[in-house]
Amino acid sequence: MNVNVRNLSGENGGVAIKSGETATGDFTAIQCITNCTFSSITSNIDQPTNALNNQSIPAGTTVLGRTTAATLTTGVAILYKHN
């Protein structure tokens, strides 16, 4: 996996979302600030398809992978921009 550490440092900025909000763009990582549940995540994490949808992701977890859209049902998350 080719990971650009500069992107993970937040150097390119990010988008913070809270319950009921959606973020779209080109993101390299999702960090859950509080326990999070996403109703929909569009990403290159595809085996099985939609594996992260409706799963409880613990606070402090960072999910790596290219993401283009995420809808948060509960919690607070930061999606870090790719460029």
C-alpha cells in the first residue's frame, strides 16, 4: 500500500462532519473522533462491498483508503483530504 504520510498528517486539510451530515470529495482517511456509524461510505474498501456501512466504529479509529463520500448517522469524524 502506498501511503503518503504527509496526507495522513492533515497537511491537506480535512472536513469535519457530525451526525446526519455528508461529506463528498477526495479523501485518504477517516478518523472517528467519537464512536461513529456511517449509513453510507463510498470508497476503495470494497471487499465485501459496503462492509463499513452501518457498523459501529470506535472513537480513535482511523480508516485508511480513498473515500469519495461518507454519510454519518451518529458521531463526529474528520475526513482528511487527498490533495
